[in-house]
Amino acid sequence: MLSRIANSLFWMGRYIERAEHMARYTRVQYFSALDAPISQKKELVLESILSMSGLEEIYKKEHDKLIEEDVLTFLTTDFNHPFSIISNISFARESARGARDTLSSELWESINKYYHALNDFSMKADIDEDIYDFSMLVMDNSAIVKGYIDNTLFRNLEWSIISLGIHLERAMQIIRIIISKLEDIERVDKSLLNTAVENYQWSTLLKSCESFDMCRRHYKTSPNRKNCIEFLVLNPFFPKSLLFNLKEVQKHMRILSLHNLADKNTIEFYIGKQTAYFQYLQYEEIEQNTMGFMNETSAKLYKVGERLDAEFFGV
């Protein structure tokens, strides 16, 4: 396969997954300010959304103040910068166009419809309604596209490359969401820790990862720090956990492997080593320095992405 085609497929999967997580986090965080046990300052919610998307510094260079409409437009429908949700889907469509011959007609049409649906969306006067409708439009269309990826493609090299992009990006986004929520909890008044206020933040974290119901079913108790972090990082069976997605990345890397897996300098070896580490990691080992661990893990995941671009998909 040409590296240009592989690069298009890999990034198509990443852009779609990234847009979905940004939209869900924006929706959950934004509406959390309306029904929290104690009213949250809107500025803190907007900062959390910008932090998770990695756009805080870029936004502040272009805007003097955190204005609700400006922040939400900047994140969602602003074509003027390449990091908004609508820009990600535009890039996903261009990537799909670059690999059109490897995709099913159903998959291509679903991506094309997704792109046009977002372009046709217009923000109205009611920002609450707009953010809800826009985020649901993104999440629904992302689910449709990924359904066609799983149900209309051969289980071949092309499917593995797309899946590799999806699972790597999902792992990155889950860690970014956890880091953002840990930062939010650090802002909570110390007297309110271990109360309904902190527990509400953990519930918000789970909902941002579509994990609330499954986590409660797994632990049979209300969300708390231990079971949220443990579930989202170390559960090997839940599709939104870090470990699950690392195992998927490793699986698809074995299919794509260009190297001897015993060679310690290869990206395949590096991914396998990281996956094995998380398979035997216990929550108690990261409990005392959870934020440091998450930042370190995020850096490792970005290193994986950089090496994949350089060694496999560079054009």
C-alpha cells in the first residue's frame, strides 16, 4: 500500500474519534454547570473544555476574555483554525477522499453526509440548545461512520490502519479527559472533597467517556476516585478504557508489523512494552501521583503517534 493511502486512512480514523470526544466533553461539561450540586462558575467550565481540547493557549492568543459564545463557537463551528470540531471532520472527509478506492460506498457516503450536516448547522440565539444539538449531531454521525467501518470493510490491512488510528486517538482522548477532570477537582474547595460535589465531578468524568452506567454496574456503587480511575485506565474489557485500547493498538500493529518484534528499537516493541505494563498495573501504584502518571502516559501516547507517522505513514 502507498504510504499516502495509509496516512489518509490512519488520520481519517483519528479525526473522527477526536471530534466525537471533543463534542461529548463539551456537551457534558457545559451542562454540568447547570445541574451541579453547587453552582459551578461558567469560567471554570469553559477553561476545562479548552484544556481538554488543548486549545486554551490558542484561544487566549486570539481572545482577551472567556466569553461563552466565543469559546463554544471556537471549539465547534469555527473554520478559521484547524482544531475545531468542524475542521476535524473536514480533514476526515479529505482523508477519506484521498483513500476513496479502499472504502465502501456506504462508508464514503456516511462521511460525506457527516461533513455536509455540520456545514449546514447554524448557531441560533439559544446557545444551550445549539450546543446540545451540535454535539448530538457529531456523536450520532460518528457512531454511524464507525458502524460502517466495522460492517462494510474487509478485515484487511485498510481496516487495521483505520482501527489503529481510532484506538490510538481514543486512548489519547480518554487520558486528556481524565487530566482535565483531575484539574477540575483540584479547584474544588478542600472542605467539599469526599462529598456530593466531588462525586458529581467523577460522575461527569464517566459521562464524558460514555462509561457511567457500565462503571456503576461493574462496581455496584456510586462513582468515586478509585473506581473511576481504575475503570477508565485498567479495565481490560471496556471499550473506552486505556488498557483496552492499547491492546487494540498492539493487535493492529502486529498485523501491520514491518519489523522483527524482538528488536527493542521498533515501535512495535515499544507499544507491546507499554501494553504489558498496563496489564499488570494496579491502582494503588498510581494513587499517590495520579496526575503525574496521567501526564507521563499522555506523553508516551503522543510519542507512539509521532513514531507511527515517521515510520509507517510518513509521506
